[in-house]
Amino acid sequence: MIRSAIIGCGSYTPENIVKNSDLEGVVETSDEWIVQRTGIRQRHIAVEGETTADLGEKAARAALIHAGITPDDLDMIILATSTPNNTFPATSVEIQHRLGMSHGAAFDSQAVCSGFVFALTTADQYIRTGFAKRILVIGAETFSRILDWNDRTTCVLFGDGAGAVVLEAVEGEGAPTDRGILTAHLRSDGSHKQKLYVDGGPSSTKTVGFLRMEGREVFRHAVGMITDVIEAAYAATGYGSEDLDWFVPHQANKRIIDASAKKLGIPPEKVVITVDHHGNTSAASIPLAFCEAVTDGRIKKGDLVLFEAMGGGFTWGSVLFRY
């Protein structure tokens, strides 16, 4: 059978770093308060004029180099983002043009912090059916543009960045030992909308709006929802936490990551954590964390890796694959 294998990854974060201490003069907060509740110590923030397309393009170019291919080798680009350059056209089309790619197709996927998992799963379906052979999947965000910098409960949590992977069709035997994506599981429940949303939009307010969150409610639901899609991945493949080489969760809050890993029996040494220096970069967080672990040599070819994310909506999902 046809599997979708990750053959390259790339990432980019803005050069502008904002430490917790820098926010002490913006809102009533402290480095100790932020670290204790979130595990975040700093985040990258895009400067004036630096856009989601800028970040996504740089991550995309790095992923193509790592994969050893050119834009001519791609059939499609899927960009996961909740902070597009424009309402339309899709920001992926702008990145496609910047890469010099005029063939194939490009479109955006919007599932907030679960966006990369949703986009990766979508790309996997196109490859499995033979519609495409190589797809560039990007997660890119400039969440700093939708933050209320007077709201200390949200503005300290998020950062900007981009990560990308190249998926390629490979032949497998249909067994859990195959290379590539082995199983993916997606969920959503719109009844939780008011717990994490942006209070604006073209159709409702004619404005961009700001991010609003009921932090305690999000935390209360997160661990259970994360466990749900991970157990589904185990059931589909016969694998368990003891078989994982690496767990790469959405980097929202270290307390959520720690609680989820503990409940699932995943030891801390198998968990990739970057939230301390990236903050929550929404759809960019998983590819950023994955690429960092690949680059520094932790994640190696043949490793069994689990992605997991939860985001506004609520949306949540998992992807289990062999790198």
C-alpha cells in the first residue's frame, strides 16, 4: 500500500525575542508567575511588516533543502494557519508564488492549534489515493497580531513562528512496521466554541478581533481529549506508549503536556518540549518542535513518533508515524 513519509523538515522563528521579564512592563505579571503556570520563558514575536507568509516561506525553503528537492517536485502545498495575510486569497497561494511554483495546487487549512495535524492528515489522504506524490505541509502563525496586550491571561502565552515538512509517497506492506504515517484521528466539538475563540471576523464584526480564552476550562478538557485520540491511534496499530520513541505534542502549556504524558504512561525523556522558548505558536508548534528534535539528532530515521494537538473549536487530533 501507499504510505506518506516525511522526507524533510524546516522551521523559522522571528529574530525578535520577547522574554517574560519584558512583559512585566506591559501587563501585571512576572517571570515566576508565567513559568509556574505555563513553563514558558520566552517567545518570538514578528516585527512590524513581518507576516505569516514571510515565516511560512522561510520554513518551506528550509524543508525543501532538507528533503533535497525543489518546488518543481511538489504537487501541492497545504498551509495550516489561523492568522492569514489576507481574508483571501489563501496565504499558501502567496507562498506558492514566492517559491516560484505555478503548477499544482495550494490551499489553507484552519483548525487553530490542531491545524498542522489536520493539514498533515489531509495531505496523507491525497497521497494514499494517488492524487499527489509530494506535498509540502506548513504550519505558520503570527498570533501576536490577534492578542489583546492588556489581557495578561492570554498575551503571555503565544508566540510567532513556522514549521514545515515534505510528505512523499512510499510503498509499504500495510503493516505497523511500515515507514510513514500509520494512522491519524481527528475530532471536533463546536459546543466548546466560547472557551477559546477570536471575538471578530469579516462576517460577524467586520474586524479581526482578539483571542479570548477560558483558561481553566481549556485545561479541564485538554487531557481527556488528548488521551482520546492517542488511545485511538494505539487501537488502530496495536502499539502502546511503551513502543514510542518520541511524543511531540502541541506546545500550549507544559502542565498540560506533563499531565497528558503521565496519564498515558509516556516517560518525560521521550517527550519533546519547546514551549519554554517558543511559547504557544498554534499550528506552527508541532512542526517547530519536530524539526528542532530532528535537527539536534534526537529524532532519527526509523523512530516511531506521535503527534498530538488540541485547539479552539474545540478541535483535536493525533498522527502516529514512523520517521
